[in-house]
Amino acid sequence: MRGARRSAFLLYLGIFVGEVVWTALVPLVPTYSQHYGLSKLEGGMLLAAASVTILAVSIPATVLADRFGARRLTLAAMMLMAMSDLATGLSGSYWELLASRMLFGVGFGIVWTTGVGWLGEVAGTSQARALSLTVTTAGLGGITGPAFAGIAVERYGLAAPFVACAVVTAAVFAGMLTIPATTGLRPETTLPLATTIRRVAGDRLVLASLLTMTLGGFVGGAVNLLAPLQLHRNGLSESTIGLVFSVAALTFIASSALVARFGERAASVRVACLSAAAMAAALLLVVASTSSQAVIGFLLARGPISALMFTITFPLGVVGARRAGVSLTAVAALLNIVWSAAALVGPIAAGAMAEATSSQATYVCLIVTLLVGAAWMAQAHGEERAARYARDSAYRTSGR
């Protein structure tokens, strides 16, 4: 039991340090934009760079895990993350920075695929709760990253936060080497990719999980570009912007930890639908005003709603995967793909639209997208209830 907890802690720590690096860039986008003379679109590309490679690596990571085991791939990914962190800190041009962030995405994408699968194996019967806590762990990284980066850059320069993270990531890698090699091995049986996709497409819980992750990633990517730029235009410093995001992350963490306690009981399409509708309502704040008060108010409101959206994706995925007869690693890979795709498209689309129209018009488009997704989930929830009622009726009839 103690060995399993230690192994889980190290895997959570790998996710945590990766999330610190991921979110550290958010308050620095205005600084990099000014330093390199970037447009909003180029700033969006910088935020989305890691998402490109996360998207590209998720399915190959699953295939390689089937061949070499999740342990080996996760360890390799941690070393790759350490190298990319160092490269980010030492980048001397926009294109070097972009390339280093893409390299980081390769490692981080593998960790969120094979590392999550490894964690699920370590957790045993507590899979849903353990995987829900990965979102809480990411939230802890989210609160640490922006504040740490903002303060470190103001005191020590742009390289400081990423060089420090490279050292910590290398230390976590060394710790993971001590995890007993009895978990994270090659699975005994695997399904062909086409079969996995076909089964996933037929399960509403997995589909709702993927849609919720997509909506959360798309909105998050767009907001992480537009909100810091607006606060910067309103006169807030990098450290203040980082502090705002960190305070907002506190509500995310508390809410995520609460939702994670419910484990599989949180696996509800209805809850996913309500969370998407709530996010759409919160966005009305920044549609109504671009003042710092409105933007900060939205970011604080976004915290618990985002926590609900992201945290329930894993319980939905775990229950759906079990029902569909597919592997947890495969569902984790699909969640990784839709999240990275959304996080890739979100900032780029938001940057392009904000350039052509305005930030407020972009927020309106986000609201429409969320409401469309909520409508699909409402329909899926109705179909799920009808199917459950039909099964229960058939069981009662056969019982007589």
C-alpha cells in the first residue's frame, strides 16, 4: 500500500511540474509579444505550440505503450520535458521558443497518456478517483505556474522559471526510476485502433467525456490568450496578471478536489451539460465589459466551473471505457487528443477573430459553442435515461 501511494505521488508530481511549465507561459505572452514584436495571432500560436505536438503524439504513445509499456515511455517523456524546459529558458528568438514549446508538448502529451494509464494501474480499484485527482494536481500546477513565472521573470529574467523547472523535472525523473518495475508493463491484450474507436463512438458516456474536455480546452485556450492581453492593456503588470490567474486557480483546486471525492458517482452527462451552460453564463461578464474588474470577475467565476468540467471527464471516461470494453489508456489518449486539439484551435482562432473583430465578439462565439455542446449533452442525457428506463422495465418484466 505504501509503495503504491509513493508511486502515485511521483506520477502526480510529474503531472504537476509539467502543468507548472504549461501555465507559466500564460502571463508571459504579453512580455514575449513585446520582446519579439508579435501579433495576437503569433501570440496565439505560441500558446498553442505545445498543443500541436500533444495532439500528434497521443495515439502513437498509446501504440508504443502497448509495445514497450507505460513505464518506459513515461520515463522517456520526463527526460524530454526537462530538456525542453531548458531549451525554452535559453531560447534567443521567437522560432526557437516556438520549437522548444513544441518539444515540451511531446513529453507532456506522453505523460498525460501513458503516465495516466500507469497511474490507473497503480490505483487499482480506485481508478476513477485517482484519475480525477490528476485534474486537481493540474490545478495546483495552474496556481503555481503563473505566479511563479511572473515573479521569477521580474526578478531574474525570462530564462529563470524554465531553467528552474528543468532541474525539478529531472529530479522527478530520478524519483520515478525508483518505482518498482512491477507496474506500467506491456498489457497482455490490446484492441485494434479501429475497434477501439468504433466502441467509443457507440458509448454516450465516453462521447460526453470527450465533448466536455473539448469545450473546456477550447474555451480555456481562448481565454488564456485574451484575458492576459486585456489585463495588460488595462495597465496590470506581469506579476499581477500571474497573481490573478493563481487566485482563480485556488477556486479550481478546491472545486476539483471536491468533485474528485465523488469518483464514479460524478459520471453524469447531466452534470456535464450543466457545467457547459454555466460557463456560457459566466462569459457574459466579459461580453458586457472589458474592464479589469469584469475580466478578473470572470476568471474567478471560471475556476469552479472549469474544475467541474475537467474533473468529471475522467469518471465519465472510466465508466464509459469499462462499459465499452476499451482500455483506460486508449480513453486517456482520446481525451488528450481532443483537449490538445481544442487548446490548439482555441488561442489561434481567438487571436485571429479578435484581430478581425473584437475580444467581445470572440467571447460571444465561445458562448454559442458552449450552448451547442450543452444542447447535444442534454439530448444524450435524455436518450441515456430512456435507455436505462427500458432496461429496467425489461428486467422487471422478466423478473415476474
